[in-house]
Amino acid sequence: QNKLSGVLSDAVTNILAVKTCGREDFERDLFDSADRAARDAETVSMHAVMQRNFTTSGLIVITMAVVSVFVAGGNAWFGISAGSLVMIFTYTYNLTMRLNYVSSMMQRINRALGDAAEMTRVLDEPRLVADDENAPELKVGEGAIDFEHLSFAYRDAAAGESVFDDLTLHVAAGQRVGLVGKSGSGKTTLTKLLLRLDDVQGGRVLVDGQDVSRCTQQSLRRQVAYVPQEALLFHRSIRENIAYGRPDATDEQIREAARLANALEFIDRLPRGFDTMVGERGVKLSGGQRQRVAIARAILADAPILVLDEATSALDSESEALVQEALENLMRGRTSIVVAHRLSTVAALDRIVVLADGEIVEDGTHAQLVEAGGEYASLWGRQTGAFLEA
């Protein structure tokens, strides 16, 4: 039962990793396997309890019979024969045992009804994103991305309050694009729409000319490697975490991905190496180590499109340098979208897009935007302490 709860907790805690790696079926099968094991263990335990109760009942009845015979001296006792006395004790004991059993079962039924009510509430929640019947799989060749006339508002937003209203952005195949802007400008929302974690209300998101809302979610997410701000690690071994998006990978491929992610050095120092359990949410590793394991997972997935959402913002300077080098290895040859508040992480990219209130206010290279003296130059100046001439 504890293992079953652990498997469920692991999947729910890391639901974003499950979705972005397209591993819903795997987690469902893993839960079913743990559920069968829990039910088998419960059956064995129930049989053992029943056998123990039967043995105990037999011993008590035999003891009562012997005591009754000795007390009655083989004759009637208060008008009750020894045999009748044994029968009364036996019936009384069995009745008490059955009443206790019924009481225990009622408690279990009430608990199960409460759990079922909670489960029903979850199952009754409407699905925010659903595939069309017989939806085709997404086929990615070059990896060009188009956001065409996007309109989007969160379902719990106030009337008239939208994130995007007719936003259009083209990302060429193989281009590395940074998304910057103040908090709430729509950077992370744009990446979620690309991953189809939510559907747009207007416009389209295209990958190589294919509307992602018409393709299966799993096929889309298998083509996009996602590295979030907080690394999403399962309570499993480092090997299993790295290979999560590509379970058929060989040990050599896993090791090479770890090397490119600058994770091999610290993994080899661990007593159990790649078989080291990382703990729940990766608590046994430092922040930088967790992030490098997540990057190794993205490298191994070898997806043509890469999304980095504040992948270095929570790291110290030493860890950031290692992670930044790993990210450069990861972005090589891939269409990349990098969300960042720390502008030093996007300065070397091919192109930087500045968002404000869901609109594109600037678009260009780092040098062009600094020279333009606009929103980006202002942000850059505040972060670097530079004094820019108007």
C-alpha cells in the first residue's frame, strides 16, 4: 500500500514531466502494476488473518470445553449440561467475532465511500485539453514554429482580461530565440501553448506547418524537450530519471548525455553512480545537480525543438556556469525557445523577443536591442549596472 501511494505521489508531483515527456501511458501501467501488487499483498494478508482467527477460535473453544467439563464435573451445572455450556460459549464467541468483523467492514466501507466521493470530484473535472478522435501524430522535420494571431485567456481570468490578443511570432528552424520581459508578460504562457498544456481560444500554433491542436498531445511533446526552472525528478535512480523521455536508451547513450550535461563528474563520485536514488523530487541532489540531470534527460530525448523556462535562475554562479555550458550543448542544432529574466543567459542567442502585456514590443539581436535603447536596453542596464546613453 505504501509503494502504491508512493508511485501515485511521484506521478502527481511530477505531472509536468509526465506530460511534457509524453509518458502518461507508462505511469498508468506502473500504477496498475503497483495496484495489483498491493491487492495481492492484501489478499495474502487477509488469508493469514483468517487462518490466525480460525486457529485462535479453535483454541478458545477447546479451552472452554475443557474448563466446562472440569467445572461441571461431567454433570449438569445449574441445570445446564457440559455439552450445552460448551455450545453456548461457542455460539457467543462466534457471534462476537462476526459482530466485530461487520463493524470493521462498515468502517472500511465508509472510508472507501469517502475516497470514492473525492475521486468522483476529480473525475468530474472537465478536461482542459483533449485530442480529436483519430488525431494524427505530429511529424517534425526542420522544427519551424509559428504562433499565428494568438488569442488566449485563462479560464479563471476576469472578463476581458486576456494574456494574448492577436499575437504573431515566427521562429525559424534551428533558430535560438530568447523570450524576455517583466513578470506577467506572457513568456511562460507562450511555451505552454506550444506544448499544448492549454488550447488557444483564437489563432493557431504551428510546427512545420501542422496545427498542434489537431495532432495528438503525446506525439507533440515527444518532439519538444522541456527544461523548467525547477528540475522535475522522480523518486527513482539517476539512470531512470535521465532515460525517462527515452526508456530504450543504452547505458552508453545515458552516460554520454550525462557528460554533455556536465553531470558525469558528480555522478561518478556517488557510491552507486547512475543507480543512486535521488529521493522525492530529487532532494538528495543539489539544485545544480538536479538541473544537470534534467538537462541530460533533454539531451538524451534528442527532440528537434527545445524549450528552456528560467533554467538557470535559481542557481548559484558556479552551478550556473556548468548548467549554461550544458545548455549550449543542448541547444546546438535545435530550434530553441529560452525564457529568461537573467538577460546574460540570452545575450548570445540568435534573436531576442521582448514581451510586454502579451505583445511583442521589441525583436532583434542583443547588440541591436541595446543600441535601440528601448525596453530591453533598460532591463539590461538595470541588471548590469551599466549607464546607457539615450
